[in-house]
Amino acid sequence: MPQRLRVTLRLDADGKPAIGHGKIKLLEQLAETGSISAAGRAMGMSYRRTWLLVDSLNSLFSQPLVATRPGGGGGAVLTETGQTVLHLYKDIEQQAARASAASLTKLTRLLAQPEGPCP
């Protein structure tokens, strides 16, 4: 049976949303594809929206998370800081999931049963 509830995180910086599972997915796609446009396409986003998210991530941290190579088709890579942020976020997410496992199980039992095909 698939997991019905899972922990996702949104980390706030100075009281404002900073990084969550969507931006982390974007970093993963960038690492996989080496391209801002390809990462955006994989997530169903426009290039502009993707670039704005990358820019916001780069501005949030003391060092950029994504480095671009100039020129048409130049590509993009996660910097060392970007890789560190990605790994730390995943680690925090796993710790939170382990810490909340018992409560998630109890909460899952309280959910309505999913509707399926009638027998």
C-alpha cells in the first residue's frame, strides 16, 4: 500500500519562505540535466519561472547554488554550495520523517479511505 502521508519541509529565512521541496526538486533536476531550461521543462515550468527560482536561490545563500556557463546551450551546474544545500535539506527531511513516523502512522489511520473502483 502506498504511503498516504509524508513529511515535506519548507524552511523559512527571516520569517519568509526560503526553500522547500519544489526548489529542492529543481536543484535535483538541474544536477541531473545540467540545464536550466531542461530542468524547468521536466517540472512543467517556463524558462522565466525556472530562472527566477534559480536567481532567488542564488541570492538567498552566501554563495550561489547554481553556476551557469555563458553562451547558447552553455548549461548549468550545482556549485559545491548547491550540492551541500541539497544534501543538508534531504538529511533534515529524513530526520523529520523518522522523528514523526509514529505520529504519521496514527494520523494516517484517521484519514478517510481513498475511493477506488467499485467491486
